[in-house]
Amino acid sequence: MLHMYLDFEGLLDRCSMSNVSLSEVGLRDFMRGFTQSLVGPLFNIVDVGRARENMSRKIEGMSTFLHSLSIYS
């Protein structure tokens, strides 16, 4: 199982600054195709926005949830 947290707009900005040709539509299509593939149920891609604390909260929330299920026990 994979949970990927990213700043969608920040990723587009970084690609542009690095001269990597990537359109918003292309990235959204990739993300949609990736999560809707045969292994899609095992993958989640979450756009957390620009604020760093958003990503931290998402990761902490998922960690708390998994611990509550005793997956790590």
C-alpha cells in the first residue's frame, strides 16, 4: 500500500523551474491513470496544497489511523 502526499501546484512549479515539460492536464491524467490502474486500490495520491503543515498533518493522521488498527503491532 502506498500513500503519496504532494503539493500539486508546487510540483508543477518545480518542474517548470527545472525545464521539465509537464502540463497540469498531463500530471492530472498521470495521477488518475496511476490510481485507477489494476493496482490502483493499493495507491493513494493526495494533493495537500502548498502549506508544509498540511502534509505533516496528513501523514500523522494516517499513522495514527494505522496504529489504531494495530497494523504495526
